[in-house]
Amino acid sequence: MNILIFANGENTKITDMPSFVFNADYIIAADGGIFNCFKHNIQPHCIIGDLDSYKDKELHPKTKIIHLTEQNSTDMEKAIEHAKTLNPDIIDVFCSFGKRMDHTLGNIFILNNYTDMQIYMHDAYGTMYGLNPGEKLLTGLAGTTVSLFALSKVENISLSGFEYPLLEESIGPAFIGVSNKIVSDKATIKFKKGRLIVYQLTKESKK
């Protein structure tokens, strides 16, 4: 199941958003994310959160309202926890960056913390996602810019097919590797322990 979440961050123009919406099996508005749904004429299946941003605006009658008052989690975490109950294969998130920096950082930490699901956060320039230990193969992306971040220690990381390769090195915590570039039709990111955050530019951002 493909799940799409709209957050309450900056409403950036993403040219392939319609294809994500078309392919989504279930759409969630994380509280104020409902306003980004409105801007794109999207009817979510539900709105979830403490609803301090939503404030009883008129919704489509088929949109379910899930009001959760506890404050130990963010609206984005509430949306993801709800998505988990639907056994998702992929969760795509739009409008998760921009506006308040604390919300942006909180969403990046969510990518780092949710290791049991594949979550992709998209903006107008690219896609950010987390990687668990193992090997990630990137094909057909020669010329694509990729940035890597580690909030904790990552052990025995190797990069092949990149402009700046690595061979079984340990990095982090707080590693910042901005704007590396794939130079081969097949590139790999491989490591044995830790968690990586990857930001991969899209073709549209290179125009």
C-alpha cells in the first residue's frame, strides 16, 4: 500500500506530485497539512493530529477526523503511526520542510528514528530518506547530486560510483557530506552499522 502524507510545511511546487496523488492508496493530512491539500484540490482520507491548526474548517464529508490530544508526539508522528496500522509499503510525505525550523528538524529526526518503514520526504529540489545497514544500489542516476548525513556513528561505509568515494570508513556522529555526485550508471552505498540520511536531487532541480 502506498500512503501519502501532507504536512503543514512550505507548499512548494513539485512537478510530479500529481503522479504520487494518483498512485496513493490512502492520503493523510497531518493537522495543518489539510491546507496544503486544499491548495492542490486534494481530498484526503483523513486528517489527524491535535487539530490546533485545522480549527474546524469545512471538510469533505468522506474525510475522517482523528483528533488526538496527547502532546508527546508531533502531528507528523501521529500521521505516521496511523499509516503504520495500514501496513504501508511506502510512505511519501510532501510539505514537510520550510516554515518553522523546529518542525523541519523534527521531521528530519523522524526519518532517522523510523527505521522499520520506508519514508520519503519530497521538496521542490529532491527527496530525503533514511537508510539502514546493508547495500543500496543506485542505477541510471549518473550526474545526480547526493548528500549524506549521519546523526549517529556509521561504521564501515563504502561509496562506489561517486565522485568522492569511501572505502570502509567510519563517520559521524554529526557527519555532513553535502553535494557528492554519482559518476557511474551503477553506484552503491554500503555500510555495516548505524543509520544514514540521504538527500537525492531530482532531475528537475538540475535545470
